[in-house]
Amino acid sequence: MIIVNWNTEWAPIRSSRASILRDRTRAFDPEVVCFTEAYLDFWDESGYVISAEADYGYQIVPGRRKVMLWSKRPWHNVVKQPSDAMPPGRYVYGETETSLGMLGVHGVCIPWADAHVRTGEKNRQRWEDHLAYLSALPGALDEQESELQALVGDFNQRIPRKRVPVHVYEALQNALSGRFSSLTPGIISPVEQQTIDHVAATEQLSASWIQSISNIGPDGKKLSDHFGIAANLEPTF
């Protein structure tokens, strides 16, 4: 089954860049899509959407969500805020029937290094919210017992480490708690760059292929400050 992960950089729904982002996502005929920094009605395909809470600690803009998940089939057992320890509005979990069977999907948008440092509440140190999120994430992951699970979204870190402090990278690896492995490490073709938008999964799932989706439009301008990721998941058993 194909899953697509893309940060839309708040692309306005009726903008030309949103239209191209949708077309490039639709071209993969995904069963599940994770959009981060997106409007709730950004995706116009028929199906089912779940999202994180609206309040992610900054000014609330109607319709904006830090993370949303779409599936061709209904979602079940939805969780939006697994604990008070996790920075709000950046997590959603649901289970949906796919061609592989029932799949549990954790959608995440891990805070960037400067969340609430120079903007927002302006009362944090660099990486503070990021580390708080990673500290709370294992509890959310361990709470779910679905045999097949994926963890997808904006991790705000490259794998393997690039530029981030060692202890921050180690916190990410610890957060995966040995149950999840990234399927998107290293250079992703054809963009030929590392990504901060990852697809990870439990050991029952692997990827037969991973592909980056260009974020450069026909006019040479960026459609988003993130390129997209498409992955074809398959069972390992």
C-alpha cells in the first residue's frame, strides 16, 4: 500500500501551488496520506480525515492543523492528545482498513528547534518543545497495540543526524523506543536530499520503494519548503 507524507507550508486551498501539490500526491493513488501544516479541506479526494487539535500554542487560524491524516476508508480508535506532557495540537492517531489489513497510523508534527523561542509565547529555550514532545511520544506509541503501525509526519530532524545536537538526535532515536524504524533514512531520490519528513514503521512493515516528490513547480518556484515522500509499504512476514 502507498502512503504519502507532505508538509504543505499552509498552501491556501484555492492557490495554484495547492492544486499542484494535490495533483502530485494524487498521482501515487495513495491509500493513506499525512499532511502537516495544512488546511482541513486542503485535500479534495473523497475519503476520511482526522486531525490534531486546532490549538498548537500559536494564534489559531480557522481550518489550520499542524497534522492531519486522510484514508480511503473510515478511521477508528482516534486519539488526538495522548497526554498533557506532549505539546498540544501536533499528534493524531487512528486505525484504518488498508490493502495490508488494519493499519494504525500515528501522525506527528514534532516542534522545530525554535518553537516558542522568538515567536509564539517566547518563553522557551531552543529545542525545548522538541525534546518535550519526544519525551512524551513513547507513551503515545506504546499505548497502541495494533500489529501493523506506521509513524509518519514532520520529524524536524534528518536521519542520520545532520547539524542537530547529538543529544537531540539521541532523543529521537530513544522516542522510537525500539519498536519503530525509519524507512526514510539517508538521501531520497530523485530529489537527492535527506528529508525531515519521515515514514517509520513497526517491524512487521518494510518499504519496497521510497520516492521523493519534487516541491518545485513548473515556474521554478517552490510549492512548499518541504518536498514530499511516497512509500510503498509491504508486510515483512
